[in-house]
Amino acid sequence: MGLPELREDTYVRLGGLMQENLGLGFATVKRTVVASRLAPRLQRLGLDSYEAYVTLIATADDGGEFQMAVDLLTTPENHFFRELMHFDLLESELSRVRPQRPRLWSASTSFGDEAYSLAMLLADLQQAGRVGADWLVLGTDTNERRLRSAAEGLYPQAQLRGVTPERLRRYGLGGDPASTGLVQMQAGLRERVRFERHDLRAPLHGAQGFDAIWLRQVLVYFDAATRQTVLAQVLARLHPGGLFFVGTAEQGLVTTPGLDALAPGVFRKQV
Ligand SMILES: C[S@@+](CC[C@H](N)C(=O)[O-])C[C@H]1O[C@@H](n2cnc3c(N)ncnc32)[C@H](O)[C@@H]1O
């Protein structure tokens, strides 16, 4: 049986459902991409149309399928130290400012690879005496399954391809990658990264402020009004002078006043 067609009206209905429940806007996810990402679920559930699938996830008793659809439609191509120049820029900044209690926030942390990349950077800087020993990375997301996996800190080797062999020796626990293909983040690193559930549309719990915030690959999914709410909530937690990172392709989505553009996808909050 060939793939059923994802009709325009079904695509619009699905977009409406995501928008209503999560403030996710689908303008950037093409109909063909949506169709191919959801196709395996239709097959698995024995459904013969996208219309039936959308009807299923619109019901309250969907057996978790709505979250599954969100996962499939927002799953990034993950790997450590993605957009390496952003990490280089942060490294120079922290080496210049030399904060004693650096606090970094990975605000759409997904499976945690971004948060652990930041933790490796901080651990190295601490060892070189360029930042204080009391540092912390916060990783937040709405997806509890991803957060659990992040806290476990187990990654396939392909995802670690951005980590230098030297860092991998230092921060990756062998486990038995030969048999499992997985590498676990060392306990010393894991205890410096805190993972919590947080919806970006609400204020972050607690009063802490951050020296740098990463909000990569999530703004694209929000409609314009939700994007403004999210940016306001997130930037309220950035210290004046602190750095704000989004994906380089998302630079144009950040129109909040009070930010100076430093490099593609990188902003500094005005003092
Ligand atoms: C594409 S991933 C981004 C991963 C990572 N930041 C990167 O650049 O590779 C988007 C993440 O945003 C999360 N997300 C979607 N809506 C959210 C919301 N309202 N609040 C917090 N996280 C949300 C999703 O669960 C998903 O894990």
C-alpha cells in the first residue's frame, strides 16, 4: 500500500491542534515533512489516513499519541557542540569575565546534549582557573521522556562526534560502548547539570539569573505572539551583559528590544 496523502485541510487541522495546545506554529514545517515524519505512526497504528490520525490525537484518551506526534515533529538532529563557534564565543566571554558562580541555562534542552556540552566547557574552564568552582547548568524542557533520558546521560557515539577525544576520555564514562554503542556522561559532570520540567511560556520557577542562556531550535515552532511571550520570559532571567544564543538560522526571530547582536544567533543583553 502506498503512503496516503496528507490533505491540506488535515495539515491545517493538525497545525491548529498544535497551536491550541502548545502555541506551536507550523509555518516552518512543510506538509511533506509532516507527512513523512508521521507516516510510521499510521503504519504502526494500522490507520489508513492522516485524518484518522489527527482525530485520534485530538481525543483526550489518545494513549500518549499526541506527545508522540509532538516529539516526531520537533525532533532535532542532535549532537554535542552543535554550532561550535557559539561555544568558542562563550568560552572567550567566560574567560574574559571570569565569573565565580557561573550559571548557564539550556532552555529547550531536549535530550540534554547541549547542557552537557556546556558543562564540559565549564569544567574545562574551572580546571584552567578561569571560572569559579561553583558552577551549574540548568536544562529544561516540557517533554518528560526526554528529560529522563537527559538525566541518565547516555548517548550513542554518533551524537558525540562533536566532542574531542580528549574531552570524551575525561567526561565520558566508558560503560561498554563496544556492546551497547552508548557512552554515559561521568557522574561528576551529571551532578552539575540539573534537569527540570519547565514550559517556556511561563516564568521560570525560583529567582536565579543566568550568565548565558541557550534557546536553540524551539522559537521556530511558536507562532509570533507565543514567541514574544517566550522571549520576554526567558530574557527576564538573563543578567544584564549576559549572552543569549539561538540557532544561527533563527536570528531573525529575535526582535526583542534591549539586545545587541554580536554574531549570527548570538546577542548580548544591554546593561
Ligand atoms: C528541536 S528541540 C531543541 C533541542 C536543542 N535545543 C537543539 O538545538 O538541538 C525542541 C525542544 O523544545 C521543546 N519544547 C517545545 N515546546 C516547549 C515549551 N512550550 N516549553 C519548553 N520546551 C518546549 C520540545 O520538547 C523539544 O525537546
